[in-house]
Amino acid sequence: MKPELELPSQSDLDIVEAAHWMPPHAPMEMPEQQLERPRARAAARSRARARGWRFWPSLSFRQRV
Amino acid sequence: MRKPLAPDTRTLVVRILAITLSVVAALAATVLLAEAAIQDGLDAWDVVRSGLIFITTAWLAWGASLAFSGLPGRAARLRDEVPAAPQPPTVVLVPICNEEPVATFARIAAMDASVQAAGVRADFAILSDTRDEAAALKERHAYVRLLEETGGQGRIFYRRRNSNRGRKAGNIEEFIRTSGGAYDFAVILDADSLMDGAAIRTMIARMQADPQLGLLQTLPRVIGSRSLFGRAMQFAAAFHGPVFTRGLARMQGHTGPFWGHNAIVRIRAFAESCALPELTGRPPFGGHILSHDYVEAALLARAGWSVRVDGAIEGSYEEGPDNLLAYARRDRRWCQGNLQHMRLLTAPGLSAWSRFVFVQGIFAYLVSLLWAGFMLASIAATLTAPAPDYFPEPHALFPVFPSDRSKEITALVFGIAGLLVLPKVAIWTGAALSRRDRGFGGTLKAGLSVLTEIALSSVIAPVMLMYQSRSVLQVLSGRDGGWPANQRGEGRLRWRDGVQAGLWISAVGAVTLLVASSVAPDLAPWLLPVCLPMLAAPALITLTSRRLGRSLFDIPEERDTPEIVRLYTVTHASWQSGAQGKAPQATPETGVADAAL
């Protein structure tokens, strides 16, 4: 059985997110990392265009549309 | 970009010893099998079997070497470390997605009280990826109550993303992109994590003391299990886990693990090295990186940061699956995530050890398929074996019987069993000598628990082998299992659930045994330890989900409930019953005090 939470008295079903709910705004750069080598990436892209990457193409339990 | 840190001499020595032990054990197993197998001549199946036994035994020996590496010495208790002033700004991140809000937010209330009692200034940020509007509304209500009862306005935050791109990793990444500049460190938790203030204080101090440390992972203790299956797992994690983790720490050195939660990260290090790209192609091998934690640890190491695990930091907890089906469901997700790492084995710049860690993760699942392959190859080898020739010399007076190789096979079976059992027995002996077993009910009770856990894990191993083999085949054939939310708190299963989930395993076991009995009767008895548990899969799944009292599998946290757990339990009960009142207060002396109910 899921436990029920009693609603706080001052809130109602139209509870709205308030500005002070949000964490402080202090942006930080996060450069995307390279995990695939460019050549492998290009080859994988062309395979992906054809039918999606698959480790073992001969073993298929379902037909892709 | 800095260079990855080189492993120190001690780490290298441990690695070399572990690799040597694994190779020697694997070679011994291969020789024993080959001697028995080639008595009737060498054929292709013998080569296949020998190759498979080499790989699978090496894997088992590798696990044993982790335990043996962790056995010597005892880690110092680290609870009293205090950060230097001024205390660096720290945030505790709680990513959630369709979680039960009362339990999740009650944990945050408990941790907030504990953190304040420990004299730590840390904000909390609840990062919601919940897509269901009704569930999100419940979260907002729970959050309002959390603020009311903790007075947490301005230090406990809640934000919900519009899209859950990148799942948990994307959720944390979004926080760092928008708010990371406000903090030096982030403690990353799961929805079911609990960490006390002293543990967080120690982690901050450790990060402060070592500027090269990018991530520090703790070993979360599993708590709250009630079923036979759950309590056995909980006991194994508490009793064996610290030794395995110490071995892991010694073996991995600076290139330690990240398990995705109950860890602290240096935000600058994480921001500069851990933004994960989407992989080309479609799932299961393309798209978002599912097992992101392993990859983030490897990327931190690639950028020259140290990643460490320390199992000696106390006060770190999580919950575990309470039945075999919940475990198998989680395992399906992990299987897909780990196999996806095949794409990353050649990622540029990774240290050799990081690549090796990926291989280990992949192998953790492939090995089930290899064991199944070994069994099938053994049946095939028996089928294709030539009939014995009792008169190899024409006109001989007496027949020549094939030499009996039962000794080699028996030695092989006992050797493999030894690799599984010996580390656990060694850990029990170590615990008895150091008196660590007192928290587990004393030497005798701990020993009984160890033996029962070995027996139980041996019985359910063939069932898990089937689930893992199915998962691997599904992933390799391109079937995406997605990353559904955990179903926490799910316990006792009905017989109908067990039969539905386990009937196919029984069928596979029955067919295997029937085929083996008819075509290779000599082999059938050797298959019984595998096939009998498979036949009993529905019963095993159902019965191991039943509640188990404290007759076995005691853990220290049950004998002496940690304050943070007690505080959470009280808060949760209070919120569940809808009782109003101030949130439980923590005191500096004890960490926490009784809740004001």
C-alpha cells in the first residue's frame, strides 16, 4: 500500500513552484567529452543511418521496422 | 588536459599478483580438463571447452584475488576528520525519477538534521526527472512539507526538468551547468541513499586534504531488507563487502570506481571532464550512456584526477532489492549499460586500467553465457566422442580399458568451488580473529550465516545464469530494455509471480537434463547441481522473497541502529501517519535526537 502524505495546511492542489525553490544560478562550463574516435564515429554514423548500431547483426529476435 | 596519474608501486604489485593468480588458476583448470577430455583423442569441442574453462576460471580467480587483496590489515576509522575553515560550499544532490516522495523526502529531512548536527554547512538539491504529473504534484507537496518541518528555505532546493535528456547523468549535468559555480563539492546520492553528517564531513575533509582527488566513493551498507533473499544479500554486502572493497581500492589505486551514488565529487573536476556525449546509433549500443558512473570515473582519471574508494567511511547506506525478480530487473539494466561499454573500449586517452575496468564490467555478464556455452559444449563433446576401442592392437588377448579420469574432473570441480568458497571462509576467519564478527552475532552465528549464504547463492546461481544469459542475448540482438525506475519496497512475491517468471527456466532445465540423460547418461549427474535449481526456479523465486526473521544474517546495523537510520524511520513513520509537528532535531552530541512526535 502506498503511504499517503497529508498535505500541508497552507498548500492546495494548485501548488506552484516558487522562485526560491530553485538552486542558486551560478552557471559553469561543461565541455562535451570525446569518447568515440572521429573515424569510428563516421563509420558508426553511416551504419546508424542504415539500421542502427548492432553488435551481432546475424542474431535478431525481432524484426526492425 | 593533464595526464592520467601513474599507479604507485604498491598498486602495481597488487595488480601483478592478482593477474598471476588468475592466470595460474585458469591454466591449472585447463590442464585438468584437457587431460580428461583428450583421452579419447582431441576434437574441436575439446578445444572449445578448454578455451571456455580457461576464461571462466580466470574470471572466478579474479574475484577471489580481490578478496585476498583486501584481507591483510584493517582500515582505520575515519569518522573524526574535520574540514579546515572556511568550509567549502557543498551541495548534496538527490536525483529522483518517479520515486515514492514520502520516503525520499523523509530521508532528506533526516540527512539535513544529521548534517547540521555534525556542524556541516551543506545545501540539498532535489533534482526531479519525474514525468508523471500526478507524481510530480505529490513531490511538490512533500517538498513544501519538508521546507516547513526543517526550516530549509534557502538551503533545500527542488527543481524539475522539462525533459529528462541523459537520464540521471543528464540531470546532474544540467545542475552543474546552471548552478555548479556556487559549490566546490557535490555529494551525489540516489533516492534510497542515506548518509549521516559525520560521513559527509569526513568526505569534505578528505577532498580538501587532497587537491588531486576528483571523486571519493564510499561503500554504502545495504539496510532495511526483510526477505530471505534480501537479508542474505544485505549480510553478504556488510560482511564480505568491506574486504572486497579494500581489495578493489588497493588494486585500482588512483583509477578507482564510481558507483553512481554515495560519493563526493569535486565540481570543477566533474565539470571539466564528465559531460557525456550521446553515442551514435540507436540503443542498446547507441544513444545515452546508461552505466554512466563507470564512464565518469574513467573520464576523471583521463583528465588527471584521482578517483578513490574508501570502504572505511561509515554512515553511508542504501536499500537493496528484496527478491530475485527485482534483482534480475536491475541486473537487466546494468547488463545493457555494461555491454554498451564495448563502444568505449577504444575511447581516446583512457588509461589502460580504465579500459580493463570496462572489460571486467562487460565480462561480469558475458561470463554467464560462457558457462552456459561450456555446459552445451560438454554435452556436444560427449555426443561426438568416438566409441572406446578396447582392442587397439589386432590379435590382442586382453582388452585395453580407457583410463579413468574422474580424479581430474573431481579436482576441477573442487578447485572451481574452492575459488568461490575460500575467499568467504577466509573473510570469516579474518573477522573471527579481529572480532569484527561481534556485530554479526558472534563467530558461530556469523559462520552459520556465511555457510547459508554460500549455499543460497550456489542454489540461485543457475537461475541468475539463465536471466543474465537472456539479458546478454537480448542486448546483443539489439533489444533495448530502457532504464525503468526502480521499484523500491517490493517484497513478497505470490506463487503466481514466481511461476510466471520462472517457468521458462524450469523448462530449459528439464530439456537439458532429459537430453543429457538420453544422449550422455554419464554426464547427467554432473549437470544435476545446475539443472535441479533450474527445475525449482519458480519455488526459489517465490520462497526466497518470503520474510525472514533475525534467526540468521544479523548485521551490526540491526543490533545497534545507526542514528541516521533511526531518525529516518521516525520521520517516515510520522509523515506516513500524517502527524503534524516539528521535524526531528539533531544534537551535536549524538548526531541526532529523538523525533518530536
